Amino acid sequence: MMQLNFARLGAMAALCALAACSAKTSTDATAAGADAVADASGSDATAADAAGVDVAADATSVSPLSWPVGKAGPYACGLRIEQMTYMLPGKLGPRTIPLYIWYPASQAVGEHPAYMGAFEDPKSWLNAPLAPSPYAAGYPVLEHGHGYEGFAGNSADLMCHIASHGWVAFAPEHVGNTLIDTPTQLPLVHSLHRVYDNRAALDWAFAPPVGDPLVGKLDTAHIGMSGHSFGSYDVWAAAGGLFDVPYIEAQCATGHWPDCAAALVALFKVDLSDARVATFISLAGDGSDLLSHQGRNAVKRPFLQMNGTLNDSGETGLFNDVTGVDLTWVDIEGGCHQLYGLGNSINGGPECKALGDEEGFALVRPWFLAWLRYHALGDRSAEVTGIVTGTISVSPKVAFKHKAPQP
């Protein structure tokens, strides 16, 4: 189900003010709330942010799997923005989109990005120097999909958190469905754009351009994927969810989409999963009506669904309907839609502001990273295993349940 991340462009200035778009330095991070996990209760500023010095030598002297998942790792958060062109299937032609890449940086230097020209990210540093990987096999990889009327940097807090722990995160900007270019009726082809945008981003990770600093340095054997809001559709599709082709055909018959054609509908009948991804995280979304709840039962890899008690756009029904998936469910008390994006206070009612942005982020970060380390890297340390299996509570505000696949 799609949920608007923002009001239209006319409200951008107001949202930017709420998001504290004025320039900040990395030492401005606010302390997390009192109910956050014990090892996540401090600032999320990294060692590199605080010191402004090269931390690479110290960071690589200890195991990155020993770093507490709720605290920032030792690296600053670097960000690069590349242009990526790839060919769509079915004679749909080429597509060119921005590809955002967050990575561990050895120094907190440079400028902060301003997403969509308005939303400044105080934790990312544009083109900061790349730090050596703390992992012998290279940087583990995350692929991330933004939401409906969103942008690649919508969940930058999470991207920076894992970058500080030595991961590289890729987020394609889904041109045609961002804050500034979404039409009144999204065409059917965009649901294919999303699938292939994500696949092309991973293709880039597997084979960076010649001379790129990441050539030979990415651990493409260990990949996770996440998606926020409509980005949860990206995740369920990549995980192997089956498309509801009769629904698509019925909607086409009513003229629901402006671009229905038999050749286009046929592209949804093939397997659109991506076997390169080990595990999946859906953030505040149940995907899309193009994927039936029952069709999600085709997913055979571990799946995490994270929601908020003040944001249910169909996710609860999904938990009841899905029976064939190894599904873990996390609900955060007082969480609204942007808890997993710009912050819990953004684009929500007064009740959303009761859970402050930094406190909310501090509840999400340990779960997000613990899940990736457990399922993508095979980390079975006590903290990570306890969080993922529900035997360690991040906070009384975080509810856990698990559903084993039914035969």
C-alpha cells in the first residue's frame, strides 16, 4: 500500500524547517531518549565526527562485530552521488537515475548534502575520504528503496548508521516517483522501474566503473536490502513475492493506469526476485496491491517488518495473512510513518512528536543493524542474537513477535 511521505512541493519549506535544514556540524547530534537500548543511549556522532581525524588505523585493529549495534561505529559517514544508466527489459529502453552511495569515511570533512535541494543531512559528508574496510572480505552491502514521493536520502540516518559500522549503502533515486516529479496517477511501468532500479544498483556494486575507489572492495557475497513505505514493495518484490497478475489485468481493464498494455503486464509474470540478497527489511509499509498478501508466501528468506503503533497502512493485516514466510515483526510504541525516514515528528500529527526524532532513531538503529549482521554476516554474538530472537529487549517501547513459516 502506498503512503505519501510528504505533502506536495508547496509544503517543502515548512517540512524543511521541521527537519532542521540549517547547516549543522557533526557534533550537533542530540542524545537519545532514556528508553533507548543501554548501548544506544549516547550520541550517534562517530569517533571521526567528534575528532575530525583519520580513524582508519584504530578502526581496523578490532573486530567490527564487537561494536555495539546501537552506538555509531568509528567511521564518519561519507556520501557520493553518481549517475547510473541501464537498459530496461521488454524494449522499454534506457533509464538514467541518480545513485546515492553512503560509505565509511576516515574523516568528517566536506559539505553536507541537501536532498531535493532543501533537506540538509547533518550526518553525511559529501565526497569525504573513503576509509579502509574493517572486514577482510570488504565492505558488506545494503540496497535501500525510498518511499512514494520520497527521495534517496529519505532514510539517511539509517544509511549513515551502518556506514559508520563499515557498510556501504546504495539507494537509487526512483525518478518519476520523487517529491518533485510524481504524477497524479503513477504509471504501471514505474512498478517495474523500481524493481530494475534496485537491480541495477546491485549490478553497479558487483562491477563498479573502472577506476572507481570501490572496485574490488565490496563484499557482494553479503548483501541486505531495506525499503521504507512504498520502498517495502521493492523489498517484497526482490525477496520473491508473486505479483497478483489477475488484479493488474482487472485494474488495466478499468483504465486505472495510463499505460496498460499486454506486453507490459506480461513483464510482471516473470520471476523478479534477486537471489543476490540474503535478507530483507520492510520499514513502515506493506508493499503494494500489485503483490497480494498470499503472493508473499513465496518469499523463502528471512524477513523483518518494522512498524509504528501510530502508523498502520495495512501492515497488521499482512502479518495475519502471510503464513509461509520466516517473518519477524517489530512495533515501536508512538512510531509514525517517518520514524524510519526523516524523523518521527515529520509529516505527522502532534501525537507523533511525543516520541522525539533522536529517541525514535535510537530505537530503530540497533534492530536494523543487528538484523543485517545476523542474517547477512552470520553474526551470532550475544547482543545481536538476543535482539534478533527477541530475548534481549531494545526498549519497553519496542514490541517483538515472530512467525515461523507454515507448511
